Amino acid sequence: MNAEHVCRRLVGRTAVVTGAGSGIGLASARRLASEGAHVVCGDVDEERGKAAADETGGLFVKTDVTDPGQVEALFAAAHDTYGSVDVAFNNAGISPPDDDSILDTGLEAWKRVQEVNLTSVYLCCKAALPYMRRQGRGSIINTASFVARMGAATSQISYTASKGGVLAMSRELGVQFAREGIRVNALCPGPVDTPLLRELFAKDPERAARRLVHIPVGRFARAEEIAAAVAFLASDDASFVNATDFLVDGGIAGAYVTPL
């Protein structure tokens, strides 16, 4: 069933999405637009970001999420164009190959991942909150990960630590601003079936099998399934969901022994 024929929960609202050019960000931009939102697409990749904005009938703002000035300009553009900032989906992040076991990951790789995955969320929240406080309403959704809740022997040390930071910061902000009508949640997706993941696991089936065995559902998530959770958290249907780790992981975090 097509989402746009089912839910129109965000009509007239403005949603800012970072990392909107691909993956979860793109799927979410599409879903938020289908529910009636004005979508403002922030991405460092001009071509992909512009394509996302064109497809969703929204606005593209080229944004390096580690640059405070560019982040402020992104949210200002949303407010100046559409008159409000109702939803901030702070989703941009990286998972580079040089972020590996702590034994092999250098300080520069560590810092870069922290900057893009954690400091950027701090900057986006800092930029979005003044608009939401003036309005007396807003939903902030920060992309963390199920690895913020679980450890893995196949470590990406800085990525895991950054997502734990996103979760803790989201909880803190959700508590701090709750009585001003602002909700802040950390979205914690399980592994998502992306072209990058498919390529990686086609090259290394053993690596794929090692992960799949832990997923009760028996498959990776589709980006659209994560986007559906974003739309829920953005909407008034989630009016009492705040300061939480919203797991969309196919049951991974609840599992010990999975079905054969």
C-alpha cells in the first residue's frame, strides 16, 4: 500500500533532513513529503541533495554539517522559506573503512567520525531549538544506531562511540525541553540494506552471515521501513514518545538465540 494514500500527518509542516541525498535520509525525505511536509534537504553532495529536493518538491541547501555557519544557514533557510521549523531529522553520518578496531584506528579517523556523527547533531539541535522554542512545538529526531545499545566484536570504535553520544544527548535534550512542547528522540536503526552494504557482503558472504544470524527477522531493514519510523516520530501520533532510544532493528537488541 502506498504511504501517500494512507497518512497525511504532516500537512503544512516544515521538516529539515540532513544527509537527504541517499539512504535513510532520502527515503525519509520522500516519506515526509508524501505526508504533506515541506522538506528541506541538507547534503554536502550537491548533485544528490538537489535531486532529492527536486523529487520531493522541497528546498535544497548545500550543507557541511560540521560547519556551524552552514548548519545555521540550513535552518534559517527552512524558516525563511516556509515560516517554521517543525521537524529536524539530524541524520547525516559516515562510517569510513579507517574506523575499525580501537587497535587499528588512528586519532584522526576517530576525530573525523566524532565530528560528522556527533558534533554535527549537537550543531543541528543547537540551530533548530530556538525556532522550536519560539513556536512552542517541534520534533527532533537524531539518527543513532542499535550499536548505541549493543556491543560488537566487529568493532567500528568511533562510530559506535559517536552513536552512544547521540543517544545520550537526545535523551538529555528531550528531558530539558519537554515542557516547551519539544520532543527529542534517538532513532536506532538496525543494519539497513543499502547498495554499499550489498556490495560489501557480495564480496564477503561470511561477513554477511555473521551479522544476519543475529537478526530474528532474518534480513536487513529496508530504508523505507526506517523512514516510516521517522514519519511516526515526526508526527503528533508520537506525542508522548520523548527522550527515548527508538529501536527499529528487527528484534536484534531483544535477541539471544535466533530462529534457524
